[in-house]
Amino acid sequence: MPHPTAEHREKRRHRSKPHPGNFAVRPRSDTSLDRTTMYNPHAQRPPSAGPPSLSGRASMGGPPPMVHSEQYEQEYDDGRYEQQQYSDPDDEQDDFYQRNNAPSTYADGYPVGSVATQSVRNPSPPPGPILDHSHLRPGNQASLLSHQRTLELYRANAKKTQDPELQFEFAVFMIDASKSLPIPVSEPGNLLEVERATEKREELIREATSLLKRLADRGHPASQYFLADCFANGIGTVKNKQDFDRAYPLFVLAAKHGHPDAAYRAGTCCENGWGCRREAAKALQFFRKAAAALHPGAMYRLGIAELNGELGLSKSPKEGVKWLKRSAEHATAEFPHALHELALLHERGIDNVLFVDYEYSTELLAQAAELGYAPSAYRLGECYEYGKMGCPQDPALSIHYYNIAAQQNHRDACFALTAWYLVGSPGVLPQSDTEAFLWAQKAADAGLAKAMYACGYFLEVGIGTQPNPRESMSYFKRAAELGDKRAIQRLKTPNTPLTSPVGPGGMLQRGPDDSPAKGGKDKDCIIM
């Protein structure tokens, strides 16, 4: 098997060793995560439809040649979306937006390629009249502005402009504002207050989607995409349910205007049959169109398809890795997956295609972890805990990476922090049975069977919490339902008392090869 050359190593982008920082933040009671974008591809994709885990490897070739996006324009155009406008059947005529006399088609005043590299959530304002937001900037009176007053001022400025891009910004602002409006908890005494708050939120959504529909009718690609994204996420739809029947045509229209995200989303719809027939060939065309505009998600999907022989393609590891490498070069927090897959492939290698290189693999994992990708962070936590893949045993870095993953509710990382808190690490992490129990609960809530058993043990013996036999048996039952053998055995002998290990950290006893200095833990401990 070939090995990396000196020239190859010189071309790598080496990254400095990350600083551990503050470790193992206590798990939050609310495990929901704030999303920086409305769309999360893995949240929408059913688990069975996601890209499969790779058992294969990849190639040393360079990226595939760039393909001009226009060559795919006619391939997926089946005539259903000839019109460059979108009309919703329940659309109502608007008030001031109709009087702005915007161009009938957006393409007349907006270059097709100008949105290719822009973030739809944070569009760059084009040359022209800019909204006066000076009164909204931080100042002596800014803190006195109520949420409603801010919205009214923003609306007044939006009425003055004829720029569709700025009207689009206002529509996005209203959608974001609707999500931030507090809805009181429904109680017998405040039902009217809850109803009013809900209606206020719905009014904002109706106004925003109405504006987006008019901009979409005029051929504004960002509005077409954003409105489709709203429908796909159940915003502005009947009973707030996902509506891909309305989203898919808009994704197609925006894709035909050169919107890379829309082309990628249209491809996922065709691949999974969301709002359209399931057609692998058409999905491939959309993915290629998006990949031609350097969309990292589309390039990753093409790489997986080439590696596994999906979407009607024959298996080609060499071509697959070319796409993965290109996707990795353009990885973002939303699409870091190619970095992780390449790292896994470099752990194994492919004869005559890809060499084994642990050092480069850990570099790729570190890059993905820096982007917040939990599986990569967890893998690095393992490497630094047990000294895998050429990494030194380093408790600080192990806890650092476990914490990155655990904050995103990665269940194995949460349970790894349970183990670290049970034994502690001198100078790095203080021993704490209470924290160990909290992290075990978080892992159990995420569905990890062995964490459920651990919580049952903690609650029965009273480690990190007060003894609670009834709740303990509840955890044992949940673990047994998932096949945990220890929990099954415990349920068979419920009257046999469990004993607590002596002293703090007694739950995990270090083995002869796992010294405290190395941060190792005995793998045959009671709960792990």
C-alpha cells in the first residue's frame, strides 16, 4: 500500500493543537439547539433515507473538472415549470408591495449568478437604495424600542423601497421575529393571552409569506428558495405541517435561476420522493448543477454516490474521493460531512487509490470538529483518551472534544463525560458523582441503553443523587427493552441489593495499563 510522500505532506494544511478551554459544561435542561439556519438537511431527512455509512475508502486524484451549470438546465426541465413565476392558489392580493412597481421578472435587473455564493439567510444588499436602519442601531433610545415598534419601523422602511432584495430582507426579518415571539405556557387562567400571542405570530408569518409569494412571482430566486424552505419546514402551511408539494416547484424555479441551495434541495426531493416522483436520474442532475456551483452538500452527495454506486452510478472510489475532497475544501458548519468521511477513509486506505495516514485523518477530524460536527469531535475524544491513531493520551483534549460533541446531544459523548467525571483527571477535571449522573441522564434521554442502566444503578445505590428505587427500576426496564443484558438480569433479581463502590470515583477502577497519568479507564468497570 502506498505511503504519503514528502511533497504530499508539505501541501497539507496543518492545524495547531486546540486548547482544551472550559471542559464538560453541565448539560442543559433544555437539550434543544439553536440553529443558525432554518434548514437542517439531516433533521428533515428520515434516518433510513440518509447517506449510508461508508465501509469503503477513497482516491488520491485531483477534483473532477468543473462542469458549467447550464448544461444541466434542459436535462431536468420536463416542461412542468416553464413559467418563471410562481402563483399560490390561496394567494391574496397585497397592499403596498403591489404599488412598488417592481419588474415583472427578476432576471431583468438581477444577474443570475449573483446569488451563487450568497447566504440566503444573510443576503448581501445590492447597489441601490438602502433601508435607513440608523434608528435601529444601538444607542440611547435603542433599548427603549419595543419589539412591535421595531417591526413597525422596519415595515415603514420596507414600504419606501422598490428594491426586491430589501423587501426580501424584511420578509426574512418577519419570519425570524415570529419565531422569537414568546408564547406563554397554556394554563387555565391565561388561555386568552396564549391565543392572542399565537395569532400575533401567525399574522407575522402570513404577512411574510404573502410578500415572499409576490417576490417569487417576479422571479426573485432567493425568495423562491426561502418560501420553499418555509413550506418544507411547516411555516405558513396548514396545521404547520411540512408541505413539499408546494416546496418542490419553488426549489426547481430557484434552481433554474442559478440558486445552488435550491438545486441541492430539489435533488434531495427527487431522491426521496418529497413532493414529486422518486427519480434518481433527475436527482443526479440537480446535484450536479449544485456541485458545479461548489455547493458542499451536493459535492458530498455525489462523492457518496460514486463510492457506493448510488443514483444510477457505477461504483468508482477514485471519482468518489475527488468529489469528497472538493466538498471538504468548501466545508461549512452545515456541511462538514466530507471532512469526516475522508478522515474515516484515511484510517483504512484503498489499494492503489488512497493511503493510510493517521496524522492526516486526525487533521481532517479536527477541522470538522472545529465546525461543530459531533461525530468528528467524539472520534477525536476517543483518540486522545485511549491513544488511538497515533494520538497521545491527553485527558484535556479528550474531554475538550467529548464536550463539543456532548453539547450537541451526542449520546456516546455524553456518556464518555460520565466516565470522566466518575474518576476525574488531576489538574484537568475534578471528580464529581453529581455531574456524572447528570451526563448519564442526558445520554439516557438520547436513547443510549448502557446509560439507562447506569442511571438505574446510580438511582438504586445513590451515586450523584438521592436513592430512588422506583425510578431506578424504570431505567432498568428502559434499558432491558433495548436489549441491555445487565438490565435484563437485574429485572430478574430485583430483590438482590446492589452495593456502592467505596469512595469517590469507585465506580471506575483503573486497570494496570490505564494509569491516572495517561487518563485511561478500566474497560471492565461496573457500569460502562
